[in-house]
Amino acid sequence: MQFQAAFERFAAFIGGECAFFGAYSALVRYILPVLAAVILIRCFQSMRTGEQEFECWGYLSLPNGARVPLRHWENTVGRSKSADVHLEYPTLSRSHAAVIRDDTGAWFVFDLRSKGGVFVNGRKVEGSRQIKNGDILSLGGVELAFIAVTPKEAKEEETALSPAPRAWVTLVFLTLFQALLGFQLCVAAGAALEFGVVLSFLALMAMTWLSYLLVRLMRRTAFEVETVAFFLSTLGAAVTATSVPSDALRQTGILALGVFAYFLLGFFLRDLGRAVRMRRVVAAGGLLLLAVNVLAGTSLFGAKNWLSIGGFSFQPSEFVKIAFVFAGAATMDRLFARRNLYLFVAFAGACVGALALMGDFGTALVFFVAYLVIAFMRSGDLTAVALSVGGAAAAGFLAMSIKPHIAQRFATWRHAWDTPFGAGYQQTRAISAAASGGLFGLGAGAGWLKSVFAANTDLVFAMLCEELGFLMAALAIFALLLLVFYTVHFSGAARSSFYVIAASAACAIFLIQVLLNAFGSVDLLPFTGVTFPFVSKGGSSLVASWGLLAFIKSCDTRKNASFALRAQKRYLKSEARHVPEAMEDEPVWDGGEDTYDEDDDAFDFDPGAFDDDFPEE
């Protein structure tokens, strides 16, 4: 009781007519965007200066004595300039063979239906064959000696823990940002301040530092994507605190669940073989979840996309995003079997179809964009992508004819002011609120858009503009673009196509959601009801966003950077099982010419060179 009384006195005090608090509220509006810019710029600098450290897993010794390093677990060999091992021999096919390592250290060679064939020690390869240290590969008559990196060589190449890129300095700025924003919300609430709001921001700051300490305890140094996610989650906490203060502490608890999911999925992805084996199980679970949603879901505002269990409600489609990425990603050996692509197309069609049956066409569009990214990366077939877009457009017109609310949204698009009290009610309020905020906003908790339905979810971009200013809203978009940059910058050195495709698909989901939410709320795009990742209020979306972040983290192969990849030393014992003792002291570099070109796109291989289907798995 004494604590309650003390807190009420504190709330009454900050809500009183004190000149200090008024000056604080006026000044902090200008400080917060500066802090946000510093945080994101520091993250960008850390990403940009981080080198793509190409790991060396083996060599191909050429007839002229030069040795070409194998920089990935999955390496294409051929005349194509996009091949990982580019060799200018006329007898080679453009994509002749693939030399692939699994996560146990075993190596295999795949014949990509080449014209000249693939031979191992004089024996023709039909499909694939395991290769060992010292084996002679004949590709179109060109003989190459395969040399795996031995445990001793790997140990010599391994570096000590890389210096931390001063992530803790950035976190200090982030903590200051969280504290100032939280106190501004307290001042705005005044006597109506709820203790849950204060506790939620304290818990958020603690969670940020605990996550960083956990990463450091795992002897990892990079914390850029986590910082970006916590920055956006801080904006989300402010949105919840100002719109539904009673839910602030609950939302922070859900954030903790999302962070837990991030680390759990990250550890799961460390074992590539396990992740690949679980793809179909995860995909089946996603389909089952959607099926239950279709049959027993709760319909709200034209969409049957909610499930209620024991008073707890959630959106299954948000979690299916993770399953969708899992199902779509594939290692290079599975890219060769077109059956696997067809299975994914069927899975994607089932997901989009289920969402259409629910009436959740906004989420269906998000899934479709992710499908286009995955399908192109798996096949490289622009024709198939174009046909998919055409089919989707036809399905969209059909949906508008049978779903009146979809047609109404398209009719309202760019005409919201024609019906400001009808179909255009939400957009016109969002536009007015966004304009009233100016560059620096009215102040956290000082806006009026929060009283409009879905302001803290579907219209959250406009709410950010109103209360925190257009600059802060633009920085929120920039934060998501940093994740895209992170993926593009580091995926070239990724070990497996699985990580590249998964990270790209996760980025595509984030990007399309941001575009639909930001531009849809201000009538630049049709209003779809899609959430803003990490920022919009809602437990399902927040947990799913943190889960998708794990896929992005997995493409970072900087030494000692990502916890989502095991350190190289963890592979030494497994590598030893595949290397004869006599080879352990063999030199791996003879001073010959290194023909590897680090400027090549490591995963831009030419799937069109596969004239026919690769043999089924």
C-alpha cells in the first residue's frame, strides 16, 4: 500500500504544473531523433566495415599447378563467370559440377548434367559421389586434384576472438534513447500514469543488455541486427504505452518471448543438416496450423485469421511465415532436384490459398512476394516468376469480385477524401495526424490518432509521424532497410545457399510489410491491414519478427560474429574423421596463382544451364 501511494504521488508530481517537465517534453522531441540517427548510423558503420571473410574449406589443384580455394560448403565449377570456381576450359560446361561439403566434413561431387561428364579416380559419376582428400576429379577431360583443409591447417587459420566493434557504446546510446522516451511517456500520462508502463521500459532496457551479455558469453562480437531490432521494439513499446497503457507490461513479456525465439531458432540453424531434415516437418506443421485456422478461426473485420484457445488469441499466419522460409530455403544439392521446387510451389500455393479462404489478402500478398524471391533464387527462371505474377493478378481480380471489402479498399485507394466518414475514415485520420506531427512530432503520448481503430497496428506509421515526428518514422523505415543491407552485404560469403535463401526471404517479408504498412496508412498504396515489423502492437507479429531475424543473422560468416553459426574450431574433430593422418601435415598452398575472384557473386550460378531435371533424390 505504501508503494502504491508513493507511486501515485510521483505520478501526480510529474503531471503537475512544473516548468521543468514542460521544458523537458518540448526539448526531448528534438533529442530523440538525433539519438536514433546516431544508433542506426553506428550500426550501419559496423555492418559496412565488417569484411566478408571468405572461409577456406578446401582446394582444387589445377593442371598448371595453381590451387583454387573452395570458399563455401557449396561450390559450382564451370565456364560460367558466375560459377564459384570459374575455369576457362572449352571442354567444360557453363555449370559443369558442384563440389559440396556437409556439416560433418564429408565432401561430395555432383554432375550438373554436363556434356563431358564427371569422373572420380577414373570412375564416372552418376548423380553424385563422395570424394576424399587426394582424389582426382576429371571434368570434361580437365583433371583437378581435390585437397580438403586438414585439422592442423584449420587450426592455424583460426583467429583469436575478434575485437568487439564497440557494440556496447551503441547500446549506451540505445539505453539513453529508451530512458528518455520512457520518461516522456510518463510526463505525458501525468496522474494517469500506470506502473506497468514504467516497469515495461525498465524491463526493456534490462532485456537489451542481457541479450548483449549472452552474445558476449558465447564469445561472439556482432550485435548490429539485435540493436536494430531492439530500437524498433522500443518504438513498439512506446506505441503500446500511449495507446493501451494497461497492455504495456504484457507486450514487454511477449517481446521477451520473441527474443527467446530468436536465440532458440538461431541455435537450431547452427546445425545445417538438422535444419534441412526438419524442413518438411516444419512445413507440415505450418499447413496444419493454417488448416485449423480455416476450420475454427475467429472472423474479425472480414478476415478469419485469429485462433482463440482458452482466452488467448493469436494469428497463426504470423508463425507460418517462419515455416514458409524454412520450407523455401534449400541447400545446393536440393536445388538440383526440380521435384523439391515443385513441392515448394505446392506448399506456397496451399499457404496462399488458405489465407485467401480466411480473407486475409494482405498477409497473402506478403507470402506471395516471399514466394517470388524464393522461387527465383531456387530456379533463376524469370518466365516462371512472370507467370506466377500473372496468375496472382488474375486471382486478385477474382477475389475482388467475391470479396466486397477487398474491392472497396481498392476503390478507396487515392480517393480516401471522397468518403472521409465512410470507407476512407482511417486513412484520412492517419494522413491528418501524420501531417500534424511535422518533423519532430507532438511528443510521445500527446497525439490523438491512438483513439482511431487499428492506430497501433495497421496505422502505426502514421502514429509514429504524429507523436515522434516524420524523422523518427523515416528512421524506423531506415532501420528495416539496414537489415536488407546486412543480408546483401554478407550473404556473398555465406556457407550454404540455405542461409542465403532464408535470409533473403526474411528480408523480403520485412520489406513488403513496411511498404504496405507505411504507404497504405497514408493512402499511397491500397490499405491492406499489414503490420509494421517489431513496431505494431500484437504478440504474434512481434514474436514472428524476432524469429525471422534469426534467418538474417545466419548469413553472417564473419569470424566470431554470429551465434547462429558454430565456430570453425567446432568442426575440427569432424574434419579429422574424413582426412587421413598422412595428409595432416601436407602443405595446402604452394605459392601458385590464386584464380579465385572475390568480386564474383558466390551464389549467382546459372540454373538455366541445367538442361534437364537432375536425378531425383
